[in-house]
Amino acid sequence: MMNIQLVLNRLIIAKRDQIVYLDLSEIIFIERIGQKTLIHTDTQEIYVYVSLKDLMSILPDMFVRSHKSFIVNVYNLKELNFFNRNTYEAYYKNRKTALVSKRVIRQSITLNQVGTQ
């Protein structure tokens, strides 16, 4: 059993054998792999069994559903590079990468949204 809540700009992830407190600013991006969702930070990767849709329902506007398999934190974004006709690759600290569709860049990731905290 797993429960995820947003409390005071922290994700509280209650797993069967542990509770993880994760500051939203630490989250680089979130990736869906098969039946699991992987939350990437600078120092760790946390597996959860929650859909991206459910996570998006509790995350604030600094998080954008950038692709069918990714949610990105726009505040931690370092650069976007051309990947293919419809997609950019988003680069973060430690050169971690996520995919961002060009449609999302036009609709959600505007220049006034991307910046430093």
C-alpha cells in the first residue's frame, strides 16, 4: 500500500516500510517506466506505484506534464536540445534528461515560467 500527499511544499510518500519526505524543489523530473513511477532528484531515485495523472492532480504549477512518460520541474530545467521532429530533450543537473514534446513547450513551458528559484 502506498499513499502520497502534498503538505507544505513537500511530497510525503508513505510506503509499506518507510515514509519519505521530499521537498518539491529537490525533484528534477518524474518518469513513468512500465507499472512504476520514478521520482528523480539530485541524490536519489524513488520508485512509487502512482500514475503520472494522479501525481499531476496534487503537484503545483512548477511541474508540467511534458510527455506521455514524463513530468518535469520547470524551475530545475537547465536547457532544451532538439531530439527529433516532435520532441526536445530537457537537461538537468548531473546531466539527467527527460523528454519534452514541442507542443508542451508552446503551451506550458514559456520563457517567463523557466527560471531560478
